Amino acid sequence: MQTLHEVATLARGTASLWWARLPAIGLWLCLGFVGRELAIMASVRFGPNLLGSTLAFVAAMVVWVVCLVMMLHEATRGRQAYRFDEATGRVAPADPSEGGRSPQDVLTHAVVPFLAAWAAWGFTEDHVQRVFNANIIHYGIDATNYSITFAAWPTYLAIAVVAWVVQAVLEITMRGRGGIALGLVRVFVRGMVILTAFLGLDSLITRSVDWARGRAFWAWGRDTWEAFKGLLPDWKLWWDTTIPEAVQQLVDALWGYLIPGLWLVVALPLVWLALTATVVGWDDLHRALPAGRLLGRVTSTAARVRRLRPVRSLEAAPARSPIRLLVLWLQNQVEDLVPVLQAFRLILRSGWPFIAAYLLLGAVVQAISTVVIEGLLHMVGPQDFASTMRYLQLLELAGEFLMWTIA
């Protein structure tokens, strides 16, 4: 009953907030969609020019992420803010005098953690697929002029290294400085590192797996698995299969259906909620985070690590030495993900009834979005290829409008 109460409360609050903020959040989403599609079209037009096409593709991803962040900021602007009260151990209304964060604060402090988590949880792959689809529509099956190709993975890795160096220099030289322009430059360079590293490493990992499958240790592992199944009794079960066959089916279902299903239905919605919490303002670590057991263990572990001789040697290095600069850069990379991880922790502390209610409503919204797209496709009916490619973009916008603005 508590979960049903949470579902009803969350549904009412979501509907009220969505209707009140619909024009503003809808505008930001449409701006992001149009900007992303225009940048992807520019990337396709660059063709085999990898540098130009990659820059345009990074712009597409950055525009989309920035507009999503501003959409989330707009959805909660003017609402009552909350903070964690360490004295009572409860979430309480924040002091109105603290005020909300301005759009400039959101751009400079929330976009980079959002983008870092966006890439760490695999959202970049969706944008890569969009560019592949756009190339297929424009050039057909001839991949000669494609603006993106996994065959150029060494070039992508080289671009990633250069962008990584530029990002490190910016992080160190501009540390502590604000401003929208500097924040957007930082986000763009970070997006360049993320995208090119993904394109290069994805192909490198695929080639490494193909290489490993031809080595002796891969065959040993396969033979060991077959030997383990051979040790199991060959008894018939009641659904007309043997125990070894049932074990194989269980493993196939685990890796093929259960884990991907949990990822899509449970993990990704909760990550999106954590990203939303980061934008709203839970990334203020000094005021909003409880000093719980987990944080205590992390703090004590960090203190022990800092007492180690190699770490003390690194911290004692000159301020402008390469080692010291590397340590500062690595620290910045970890700091980008900390707000999202802490927001995720706060979500887990909210209780399973709330989490179950959110996941249930998220599944309902996703189902409604799918039904809307399928219904519109049925209404339009079969068309020629050119017409289909034109209206599919509008149908996708309709589905994304419901999913992103409500979820």
C-alpha cells in the first residue's frame, strides 16, 4: 500500500509540474532536438573529413546535453528547494535566503558532471547510432563518404589524446574561474574527449575480443565450461530438457535478457533521476550530504591513502611539475562524477517504495511514448522512402517530447 501511495503522490506531482512548466521545458527540448539534428546534418555533410565531422558531431552532443540540463533547471525553477539536515537526519526545506541557482551556475557547474555520467552510462552510443543512420540516409550503402567510421580508430584515439591534453591545460590554468563562455568551452572539449575515445576504444575493444577468441586461453575457457556441464547429471527435467541444457539456457538468459533488461528498466532510469538531482542542486556537497557510514568509510580510506609514501611524494611535487599537473587533472576527472554518485546515493536512501514508484511510472511513460509513435506511424501509413525519412524525425520528436519532459 505504501508503494501505491507513492505512485499516486508522484503521479500527481509529476502531472502538476509538467503542466505548469510545459511551455518552457518543451521549448528547451525542441531547441535541443533541432540543434542536435542540424549539427548531425553538418557532420554528414563534412563526409570523410574526420576532423570537421567529429567537431560537428561533438557540437550535436553538447547542444543536446546543454538543452536537457536547462530543461531540467527550468522545470524546477521557483520551486521549494530542500536540503539534508544533519542534526535531525531528515530532508527539510532549504532557507529561502539561499536562493536558487542561476542559469550561469547551472551551465558552469552542472553540465560537466551531467556529460561525464552521460558518457559513463553508455548514452554516447545512441548519438553514434544517430550519425550512422544519417549517413545511411544521405549516402546510401556506400560507406566511402561516411562521416563516421570505426576503421579510423587510430585517428579517433589521436584526436582524443590531443583533446585530453587541451582539457588538462584548461582545467589547470582556468581552475576556479567561472563564466558561461569558459564553461561551454570546457564542456565542448570534454565532449570531444568522450566521443573520440568512445569511437576509438569501441573499435579497439572489438578487435581485441576478436584476437582473444583465436588464442589458446579462449579455447581453454570454452573447454572448461563444457567440461563443467559434462560433470552435471544428465537427468531429464519436467519441461523436457536435461540439467546441462537447463544450465546453458539459464546462463544465456542471464547474459542475453536479465542483465540487459535490468540495465534498461532499473539502472538507466535511476541514473537519469540522479542526473536530474545533480542539475536541481544536490551537488552542493558541503550542505546537502549526510555524514553517514559510507561517507565516513570513504573519508577514512582517502585519509589512509594520502598517508602512503608514494601519494605524499606526489603531493610534495612542485606545483607546475608534470606529475603534479597529472594528479590535479585526475582529481578533476573524479570530481566531475562525484555529484552524480552522491545524488544516486541520496536516491537509494529515499526508500524502496519511492524507487519502485518512480520505476513504475517511468515504465508507463516509456510505454505511452512507444504507443504514441506506433499510433502515428499507423495513421500516416506506408509512404515512399523520401517521405518516410522526413516524417520519421517528427515522430521521433513526438516520442522524445513525452519521454524526456515527463521522465
